[in-house]
Amino acid sequence: MRFQLLPDGFNKNGIASPQHLSCFVIDDFLAIDAGSLGMAASDLQKKQIRNVILTHAHLDHIAGLPLFIDDLFVNLEKPFAVHATEKVIDILQKNIFNWEIYPRFSELKNEFGEVLKYFPFDIGKEFSIGEFSITAIEVNHKVQSVGFIISKGKSKIAFSGDTAETSEFWEIVNVQKFLSAVFIECALPNQLWNLAEASHHLTPKKLAGELKKLKNSRCPVYVINLKPMYRKQIKQEIEELAITNVRILEVGKVYEF
């Protein structure tokens, strides 16, 4: 399983910069969220990605979705598939793909037929996309949001998405017989603990508490969704925790699990 956090911009030297948007790609085939999907997907990814699973509908997680479908519109031989909860699908239909903000692609066709279809999933119930088996887990964010257990062959990952302190996520993580990696958010530095509580995000201090709930202390843990304005500070505070299996997920790097 190859796993990559797509960038949403580059610095003056052409190096991927810390990004505001959330989009993760597995095996150049499946996207988790679509924040930068329309801006940063490679040519191969544009040819192969025909499914996205959404954690929730906040803008930094869906911003690139309309652009991605727009770019592919003429060449889509089968509908692009958006997998999400019923609530998130309803938000997309009412507030994004509503003609006023962007075309309602689910009503449009190209020469091959439909270009967009929605596939609702139930939290806690496994579903499949190609070779991937996926289970959504409810997490603790300001709006309805989910994490995922995703497996393919001998690889399996746990992905929190945006969350504050949570219990159900760790309960399900801990019953997995094997995990290749855990991806957990940490959006804000310790000094902004009050903002983190109000917006339902984690700080490094809260992250340390969450990781105590992970029974497999040897499982690699990758920290995601750092707010770019505070990335250096968050990184330093996480390093000060001195937890050997914890590292910051690098933007643009392809990881193998």
C-alpha cells in the first residue's frame, strides 16, 4: 500500500510547502478527502482516481473535488464516485454542487453517460472499493466526521481524520489483529488549547493522552492535519514528547506499508 499526502502549493524552490488542504492518495487509485485533489494530483492519479472517501464536509477537505471532476468531465468513462455519509452527501448537494456555487454534476452527462454518483456508507459497516476494504468510524469533531480502517492485502491502516479526544476510534483500532500504521491529527499548538477544545481538534498535549489509548506501542504513528501557521511549533512540541514511534507525515512523500 502506497500512501501520499498531496501538497497544495510549492515554495520558490519548487519544494512542496506545508499545506492548508487535506487530500491523501492510496496506490494512486483511492483518495481520502479531496482538499487539493483538483490542484495537485499527478497525471497518473488523474487517470486512475475514480473514488474518494470523505471524512466530513469542511472546505479544506472538499475544496479540490469540484475542480477535479470538472477537469475530467469529458474523459470520464464511468461516473466519479463520492463515498460519504448521507449527511455529508446532503451538504455537498445543497451547498456545493447546487448550480449556484458549482454545477450539479450528478445531473449532467458526457458521451459515456453520468459523470458523478454518490455512494452513502454506514458508520461501522464495512464496504469495498476495488481491492480496498473500508470501515468508517465516528470521531469527535465539531461536525459529523469519520475516520477509517482501510485494508488491502496484507496492509491495513487506521486514519482518524479531524478529531478531538475520542474513544470509539481507539476501541476499534485496538481490536485489529495487525496495523501497518495509524494516522492521527494534531492541528494546533498547546498554547491554543482553548481554540482546540472549541473547534474539536488535538494539541500535542492532548495527542499524547490519545496515544496512551493505543495498545500496540510499536505501531508506527503519523501525525497529520497540522495547521500550517503553527507547523514548526506543533512539530517541536511533538518532538518534545519523545515518543519513539511518532513522526510527522511529510507532504508529498510516498510511504510504503
